[in-house]
Amino acid sequence: MATPHPATAQQLPPTTAPKIQEALDARDALADALSQAGIQLPAMDIRTPWADDRKAEARYALVHLGVCSAPIALLLVDVITKGIAG
């Protein structure tokens, strides 16, 4: 199972919650899938493309994968290649 991530939709203003929750769900699903493949990206997080003090509703949020070592990058290549080959 993936390591818990610090950001949650409950910590954010209600107007941003749906888009932030969508990104949190995508991040967690990706972390779980990677974990099942034996891969962990510890720096995964979500980001919004604007300053945190913006009052408007979030139009979208991004799943930030962070950085990884060369061996982890090669594991990702292997998993993706196997998935493509089906």
C-alpha cells in the first residue's frame, strides 16, 4: 500500500475541493498502481497552477510526480513497456 500523502481536500477552501479531490484521487490511484509494481515515488504531491491565496474556484490541479533516481526511472520504463506489450 502506498505511503499516506500530506495534502487532503479537507485542508483546502470548499470552492477548490472538487478539483483538488480529483487530483488527490488520481495521485493516490497512481501511487497504489506504482506500489503494486514495486515502485515508489516519495515526492508525489498535487499542485495548483496559481498562488495559494487565490480566492477563485480551482479550474484544475496537477499531479506532481517529483523527482526519482535513474534506477526508479528505468523501473518505470520497464513497467510501461510491459503494459504496452500487453
